[in-house]
Amino acid sequence: MKKLLAIVVSFLFIYSGTNAQGCVAIRSTGGFCTAQQSEDHTQVSPWVVGINNRYYKSFRHFVGKDEQEQRVEEGTEVINHAYTMDILVTRNLNARWSFTLDLPVLANSRSSLYEHDGKNRYSTHSFGVGDIRFTAYAWLLDPTKMPKGNIQVGLGLKLPTGDYKYQDFFHKNDSTQVLGPVDQSIQLGDGGTGFSTEVNAFYNFTHSLGVYGNFFYLFNPREQNGTSTARGGTASATAIKYGSSTMSVPDQLMARAGFAYAAHGLGVSVGMREDCLPWQDIIGGSSGFRRPGYIISIEPGITYSFKKINLYSYVPVALVRNRTQSYSDRLRTEQTGIYTHGDAAFADYVVNIGAAFRF
């Protein structure tokens, strides 16, 4: 049973990557942080292949924590449909060290009025490979001596393999369409080479009950990627003045913790998580267009373990959604003396379904 519980916790780690929830462009980074079967580290599978499928629909607009309910009532809301399939390949060198390659494939659509003629709802789309991430993981304690709990650290490299200048047509009137970069929230990548740090931990109180925790931070030193935010048009003087005429390359943060219970091959879990896109980067500049914010969710999950296959589903449900002031919002507020605070659309929940195969 203890081995089963460790497997349950391991699949909480599989799904520890950050997730976008709407216009706040927190991109999927997979996060296959595998807490191996704690009861039998001498028989760790050399290879693990995982597939995580994530989907959400965002349409609720927020300024700060205040929902702009009139947007839905008036039919002016922006609607994003986002699907990501993360293909994760892990090579376990031994019970302590492992390496993971995360290859995301994205299919997104975004419908709105204001990006087009202002009267009719049209859609833009994006499809392709996202930003690939390669991560090395290590357990701080000897797993064979600490079967009840352990702490894992990870250091990753994120490459700008996703198209961060993806274009589609914007409808200006019945007869005119303009080709331009799609909104930042549905771009396939952010255009920056970054590095990620992770801390993952678990502890089993009994054969059936345990706790888990994850922390993830993606550093993106590049300030802007040069992609225009004008949707095929000319950037306004205001956007240029306050640094929002081109897209930024933001950092990302994720933290989560909760309880897991397992019995007879079935595992359930419940925890809290926060996904955040900060307004300011730790390394490098922070100008450029971004919609910073955070989502605090309750995250129930279920797993089922076979001999070589594990199935799982996690559905974080948003409790708090906050579109915070961006760098350009703060700069404009400071220079004009008029408080400026942009909005963003968020999802109510995110559906994650996946499987992992051990070889």
C-alpha cells in the first residue's frame, strides 16, 4: 500500500507543471517530476513515457479580483479555447537521478469582437509545437533509506522552439482581412531561452495517507521578443510610450500542496495550487506587453495504477482570480497620475487527463 501511495504522489508530480488559464499567458511546462515508487527503488523503470492532455475555456474577465460580469451579458467577452498535449520522456539513471524531456503540442483558438471589426465575433487560431524543456532531477535523500518521504530538486532548460510570432487573419470589415501576430495568450511560445527550478516533496504518514508539495519557477531573462501587439496594424503612440507595443517574455511561478490517499489501486487527492505570471521578472527587464496575474485553485485528482501503466485526471477549479497591474499599467499610472489597470479573461476550471507508461 505504501508503494501505491508513492505512485499516487508521483502522478501529482507528473502534473506539477504550470498551466495557462486564459489571457494570463501562463504556458504549460509539463513538469514530469516523478516521485518514484518509494517502496522499491531498486527496481526503478529505466524509461517512463507520459502524455498529459489539458483543456480549458476562458471567458470571465477580471480587473484585479473584480469580475467584469457585464462583458458576458453584453457579449463582448473574449473566449479562448486552449488544448495542450505534453509528451514527456523520462530516463531514470538510478533511484536518485533522472532526466526528462517535455515536448508540448498546442492547439488554440481565440474569438473576440474588439480584435476585429468591433461588431462581429471572429476567431484566430494557432497550432504547433511549443517551447521544449529539458530537466535534470535528483533526490536529496537516499530513497532506499528514506522510503516514507523525500525532497526532489530539479533544474531545467527551456528552449524557444515554439513559434512566438504565429500569425492569423483579423477581420477589419466585410471585405478586408489583415494578417498579423495572434494574441499573446495563444502564441505557441514566448521567444525566450529560460531556466526552471523545482522543489518537489512528499511524506507518507501511513500506508494509505500522505502529503505532497511542489514549487516551480521559470526564469526568463529576455525582456521582449519583438512580436508586435498591433494585430497586423500599426502600434499606437500610447503603446509605444508605455512599452506595450511588443510582447514581453515573462517569468512564471507555480506552487501546490495537498493530501493523497490510496487503496486497492485507486488513489484520490485534494490540494491547493497557485499559478502566477508576475508583473516583474527576477532576472532581466520587465517591459513589454503582458497580462500578469494569478489563480488560486482547489485541485481534486484521481489516479489508477496498473502494473506498467498509470492513469490520472486532475481538475483545478479556480477560487481566486486576480489580474494584477502590469509594468506598463504601473508606468502609465506613475506618469499620468491616472490609475490604469488592464483586464484579462480566466477559466473556471482546467481539465487534465493523462497516462504514464513504464518500460
